[in-house]
Amino acid sequence: MPHLLKSVIPIGRKTDPFPSKDNGTTSNFMTQRLNIIGGGMAGCEAAWQAARLNVPVTIHEMRPKVETFAHQTGDLGEMVCSNSFRSDDDEHNAVGLVHWEMRASNSLIMTTADKHRIPAGGALAVDREPYAKSITTAIESHPLIHVSYDEITNLPGDGHWIVATGPLTSGALAEAIQAETGAEALAFFDAIAPIIYADSIDMQRAWMQSRYDKGDTEDERTAYLNCPMTKIQYEAFIDALLSAEKTEFKPGETAGYFDGCLPIEVMAERGRETLRFGPMKPVGLTNAHDPENKPYAVVQLRRDNALGTLFNIVGFQTKMKYGAQKDVLRMIPGLADAEFARLGGIHRNSFINSPTLLNRQMQLKSKPNIRFAGQITGVEGYVESAAMGMVAGRMAAADILGQKLPPPDTNTGCGALLSHITGGADAKTFQPMNVNFGLFPPIDTVKGGRKRRKERYKAYTDRAKESFSKWLALQTT
């Protein structure tokens, strides 16, 4: 698999000002320290929030010593599947609301995302390499945060811990979690979209335009690159996609797919028109090379870095084998000579049955000194993972400081997610979930009937912002 980024993290950059015994596996020596397993978005956000409350933190990150299939570097907070935090609309969109709540919490993840933002229409997308480097620098330079590049293989018996290892938890720790909970971790297959070098795209066929020309600036209104297809081209593409050689799962390996990140070939298997009403929908776009003729389907690519030298194919997660990927994707008009900085892939992700195992403080019921946060809890998405890290970090810090922080109200984005994973969802059918307004308590009806959708969503976000501000006021940083 081609490497887009290089591993550049030196190990042991800073001496731990609060050393623990046994290489961080116990915390009897320093009971006022918070230990976090995992240096992804949830772990980094949890550490940042706790440190802002003057609680010393150690992050235990196994990379780059122990690599994973999906990561390309040893940087903290590395973005793997996409460079997008999705919609930044905090008035009519649930994930945009969580953006607002995170920013109100002085979130490291969101502050850094804003710093490295690149044009993406109404979405928040970042230049992923400098983004991760900035996260790493901020964490490693904080006087109360130490990063230990080691692998934790057991669940600690004492001290304050947060497990934020994400869906690619190491095998040894996953076995330890399974042994403690007495139940197998649930699992699903997640896929990665390919990334293409911009200078290999034929701009005589493709054009730049955001759907419905969204964006406040010209850069935002032209943040996406579009490749049009006729009906004949679309049908040939679907045929090739369905017949392409694909990655086979190991014997006995079974898991479902997360609906928000389905491989394109799985979507195509559900019906030949599925892609045309999904990631290849042609609405809101006008072909600059042929404005009189509406494309039958459109493949969109989103800028992946600030230089505009890399583009990822939006919604094109795939389990096709590498050779087949190149052949099939080069059928797309404008991509006949495409060169790939990274090919797509598929991997098995794990998460715990949080409704059964966690209480409302995100603590493991059988070991209350251990909290779980991030994608391993069954939330899906960068923003949702970081948000659960923020909540867990604040709750753990409160415990260490001899306080008790209640969970955020279910009217808030963070509270709705927390409620879902700690009892709101049916444990028997629990699956990864993005934040959405369906997780919120309903808005009351108004005179004359229900509010229109846009008005209703605005009412959700207004109510959430008021509730979340009150929750933040319970704990000062």
C-alpha cells in the first residue's frame, strides 16, 4: 500500500514530570494522575481537557512501535479514513452542533481543525498532515501531559484510566477487555477511500464546483472536483465494479458494515441506481464543459490538503483489490490517467457493547476506575469520538479533584450521544452511530402543527446550546 505520509515522531521527546512505576501499568505511586490508553482524537481531547483542569496526564500510545493497518504515521490524532469533520452548520445540523459544543469547551481537536481548515463548501475539512503534527506538538509541549510510546496489554487494576484505543485496539488489549467483560467485542468492517494526485486529473473533463455552490468564498464554492458520467458510462462503471476482484474475509471472520461508511461495491450490490442516489448523485451541479447537458451521475473528489495537490474520492470507500481499484476507478471520466497517493482498503473495527458495560459516567461497571471513550464505545466519526473523549476527560478530572460532574443533558449533542451509548440504544442490536437529531428528545409541537424541518432543527440547536453552556459552567478550566 503506498504511504502518503511518513512516520516522523521521535520517541521519548520529553521526560515525564510525574513518573509512575511499572512502566505506566499501575498508578499507586501517583493517584492524582490520569492515564489514557490511545493517542487518537478521543485520547488527545481527553488529555487536553483534564490538563486544563490542572490534572497531570500520561497518554500511552503504541504507535509507531506497534503499527496498524490504517495508520500511516506515528503522529497523535492522525486522521485515517477521511480529512472531513462533515457539516460545520451549527444551527441546522447535529454534527455541526457538536462542533459548536466542542469549540465552547476549548477543544484541542476543533481549535486545530480550524487552524488547518481547507475549502470544502459547507463542510469542515483539514490538511491532515500538518493537522496531526499540530496536535502532536500541542500535546507533547503541554507541561502536564506526558506521552509514553508503549503498548498497554492489560486493564489496570487501580488508578484513573481512560481506554480510548479506537476501533483498531491491539489484539492483546482487546483480549483483556473481553476477559474482563465476559463478552466478545462487537465488530464491523470499515473502509478507506482512495486519494489521487491532483496533477493526474484531466481538467478538460472535470470541473471545480461545490454542490449547490455552497460556501461563503470562491475557494469554498469550488472546493470539490467533479467528474461527470453519461448513462452508458455509468452502466459500464457499475458492471466493472460488481465484477471486480475484491478482498475476501478470513475464514470465520464475520461482521456487519457500518451504514455510514459502506464500500461502493456493497452499495452497488443493493441496486444499480443506489450509487446515483448516493455519493454519485448529480444534483446541484452544472458541468462547466457542457452546461446544457445534465450529467447522469457525478463522482466528486474533495481537496485533501491545503496545497490542493491531493484529492480523495468522496464516498468511495472500497474493498476492491489494488489492481482492480486502479482499473475500475480509471474508467471515471477525468481519471483515465489517475495516479494514486493511497489506494482504498478495508479493515475490521471493534467496539464494546457500551449499553451493557458502561454507566452514565462512562465507567466500566465491573471496574469503575476505568472509563471508555471514543469510537471503541460505538460512536462513529471523528467529531463524535473526540466529543466523547472531551466528556470522559472532564469526568475523570472531576473524580481526581474530589468532585462529581454530572453527564451533559440529553438535549445537547454530547449528551445525546452519551445517552445513546450508555442505555439509550438496544444492547441486542447496538451498532456504531453518528450523531443525529433522532437521538435528541423531541421538540414540542407549535400552534398550527409541527415546525418545519429547518425550524425544528434550529430549535434543537438553540435548546442544546443553552443546556450545554449550563453544563460547562459546572466546571471551570
